[in-house]
Amino acid sequence: MFREKLNKLVSETVETLGFIPLECLWVFGKSRSTLKVVIHHRERDISSTDCEKVARVLSQRLDVDDLIAGAYQLVVESPGLEREIGHKKEYTYFTGRPVRVVVKNPANYGMKDNIIIGDLEAYDGTELKLKVKGGEMTIPVADISKAELYLDIKKYL
């Protein structure tokens, strides 16, 4: 019941500010618990100013609603450069971004290695369409054991 109310309050607040809530995690601690909120924006990267704004408004909202008793730490952050894609709906949020996909059966794709790196072009609910070196590739989500955002550090060297 507590987590449902907390998730609803966080989602409503984050969405009202124009962001997408990706994760709301309540971690109980011995001396102080932590509320971790991960936010995303469809059109741009998340800045530290965005995180501060969401944290400030969310903190005020949590105080007014008096949902959390006792001391807690509020952490608002961006998805990060190499975030693991945890929910299928996140594929739609990260369209256009480079991803690293680990497939269960690389032989199905004529490959020995089970890692595929490419730009996420589309997600239709069951398959990912990736732009990879040499063309495009379609991968059923059922064949994916792990997917994450990918940072090609070589581009920045």
C-alpha cells in the first residue's frame, strides 16, 4: 500500500514537471531510508538542473502529503550512460539511442558472439529494430537476455 501510494505520488509529480519516471525505488536503511527516482526526457538529455528541480518539487510534495515518516534521503538522477533497460516500455523512450543487446542464441543471427551493438530504431511491442554496421537487424524481445544503453567511448577519444 505504501509503495503504491509512493509510486503514484512520484509519477504524478515527475510527469507534471514534463519528465518521464523510469524508476522509483524505496530502500530501507538502518539509520535512514532512501527514495531513488530516475527520470527521463523524450527530447533531450537530463541535466543536473533537471534533477535538482524534480528533487525540490518532489520533496515539497512528499512533505505536504506526509507520506514518509522519519528521516530519508531523496536521490533524483538521470538514466545514466549505460542504463540497463528494465521494462519493455523503456525501448520506446530510448529510440534513436545506441544500445548493447545480449541475445540468447547468437546462431539464430548468424553470429558467434551474443552481443549486438547498434542504434535502436524502433520497437513494436514484440521486436526491436536496430541499425547496425552493414544494415538493419530485427530481434524479437523474447530472444534478448539483456539490453542496455551503450556509450561508445571511442567516439570521444
